[in-house]
Amino acid sequence: MLEQENTEEKILNAARKVFTSKGYAAARMDDIAKEAGMNRALIHYYFRSKDKMFQIIFEEKFRIFFLSISSVLTSDNDVKEKVVNLIRMYFEQLIENPDLPLFIINAVNASPENFIKLTNKLNVSPKEAFKSFHIQVQKEVEEGKIRNIKPYVLILNILSLSIFPFIARKMFMNINNISETEYFEILENRIEDVINMVLNDLIIDNNKLKDSK
């Protein structure tokens, strides 16, 4: 039984690498078999199809990513606290799972219908979580707690500053001739910088308000 579990996990680890690097559409069972160091017949014996492996891996990675996001966005914290928690959560999870953003983006683009089915299956709706956050941002803008910023612009700022460094890491490492260890040190040191950049962008500039009157 233990040997079977080890074999299954070895196959899934190989599939994760292939799906992340090639995307679902371009990945082949032969690619997964080669990555796992097994023959294709054994891959079929355990998982029958590429689709079955993909569903297992996508659900696993989706659960990690979006349940955490939803819990942050639907908490009782104010916008600034949510911004801090969201950025920390992104960096902490992605440092542990650096290929996660590319995998999810490729998966959602390849099969939007699967994305919708999975949100329903896991009883989590990123769309609803972001909608509640949008309403909260607009409310705090009206109350004068943060500057007048569009909710989707705030989310875009957080996503681009937090996630893009992981999507572009191999390109950046190659261009700048730095090791993966060095790059992850840069990312860990970047967390506070990103938090400060986003929070500073929410500060109401009273000088600008006076100039506009």
C-alpha cells in the first residue's frame, strides 16, 4: 500500500512539473512518464488519463491559493490590514510554491469551465470575495479613511507587485545571472517594500486636496 502511494505521488509530482511548464493542452502522457522515469502503461494504470491527474493537481493547488485569498478578503479587518495580510499571504505561499501562479493561470486560461466547476465544488467563490472587498474599499474611500482609488486598481497593484516576480523569476534570474537562492532572498526582503508601497499609495494627500479646491 505504501509503495502504491509513493508511486502515485511520484507520478503526480512529475505531472505537476509538466503541467506547470507546458500547460494542460501541450502536456502529454509521454512527457509525464519521462519526467517520472516510468513507462506510459504504468502511468495509465494509476491514473487512466491526463485529465484525471490534472483535476487532482488543479484542485489541490486551487484549494491552497483561493481559500487563503477568500479568508483574507472576507475577514473583519479594515482595508489596510487586509492589504498587509494579503501581500504576506501571497509571498509566503508562493515562496513555498513558486510555480503556483503560472500553473493556475495556464489552467484557468485552458479551461475556464473547469475553474467555475471547481469553485462550486469547493464552495469558494473568489468573485464574491473580491466583490465584498470592492464594496469595502469604496466605503472607506467615502469615509475618508483611504484615498480615492478604484478597488480593481488596488487589487491589480497587489497582484502585480506580489505575483509577477514569481511568474518572471526564471527570466529575471537568467538575465541578471543570479541563483535561485539569491532570488528567493530578494523576494523575502521585498515583502515589506511591497507592503509599504501599497499602503503609501492609500494615504490621502491633503496637499493635493488643497490644490484641487
